[in-house]
Amino acid sequence: MKLKVVVHEAEEGGFWAEVPSIPGCATQGETFEELLKNIYEAVEGCLSVDIEPTDLVDGKTRVMEIAV
């Protein structure tokens, strides 16, 4: 899977980054190398969020788990 990451220089120093295709997925780092490490961890964390079981009212809805 390939994701675009937008990297910003922080006003107070260091960097921060966001992943537009995953709302709320962002991280920061004091150095660019630290930012890269943190962005991998942030993406993994954002994609591994488990959803609560839902009531399947109509009998036609499914909750599936996929690996990408």
C-alpha cells in the first residue's frame, strides 16, 4: 500500500506530518528521521483501530476484516 504523506516544518522546530487519506492520522518529530519512524507507527495505529460490533438489523450487512 502506498500513501501520500504531507510533511510540514513546525514553527517551533522539528517537523509534523499528516496522511490526508486517513483522517486524523498525524504525528511529529524533532528530526526528519524521527518523523519518518513516527509516521509509520501512526499509520499502523490508525489502520489497526478496531470498530465496535454493530447490530446487523437487515441480515444483509457484514463486518469484514481485510489485510492490506
